[in-house]
Amino acid sequence: MNKNLFAGVLFVLFVALSGCSKTPMMADRVLVKNASDWKVTEVKVRHIPTNRIGAVSAILPQESLDIGFPKQPLLAHRAIIRWIDGQGQNRSDELDIPYDAAAAKAEKAMSLTYILHPSGSVTAHLQDSILLNY
């Protein structure tokens, strides 16, 4: 009887967790844009919970760089971004990664862009990769 109860609880837990998961989006490009008027250096992006890291040594003012995540399903939900601003100050911000349910369902590749603002904050947005002209 205990084995049946245990198996039943595991089955209910599995069904509940399966229903809560969302279809991952396909990211074919992850960019970091420097929205400041100075060069930023030592830029690192860590995705949570996957712990995948992308980095670049420097980004010039008002420019964007690809940080090297390969085309793959985007399984992370949060990101921690660290960089050194043009005044030598260490900056860090953590944010939720945006999600587009329609793009995920359609298996449409999206570009994820992180924008480093002069204030030290970061915003992120998704864009249809076809619209990029880099």
C-alpha cells in the first residue's frame, strides 16, 4: 500500500511540474548594448539557473556586441550582468529575462538584447532576429 501511495504522489508531482513549465524560446543571438557615452569593460552576463556565461572585454559607447551564446533554446529565467563603467566603477545588475510565449510556441528565433544604462541599471528586450541589421 505504501508503494502505491508513494508512486501516486510522485506521479501527481510530475504532472504538476510538467504543467508549470513553459516552452523555451529559441535565442539565436544575445547582444549587449552600451547606452553610455564611455567605453565599458569586463562585461560578463551569467544566465540563471543554467550558469552559462558570455563575456566581452570592452564595448565602445553606443555600440552593441554579441556575447557569444550559441543558437539554442533559452532555458534561463534571470541574468546577472557585471561590467566596469568608463569611470572605473564596478557595476552589477540582476533582472528577469523577457519571455515571448507566441515566439516560443511558433519556435521563432529571437534576439535577446541587454542594454547597459549610464545609471548602472540594465534592461532587456527581445526582438525578431530577422529585423536586426547588424
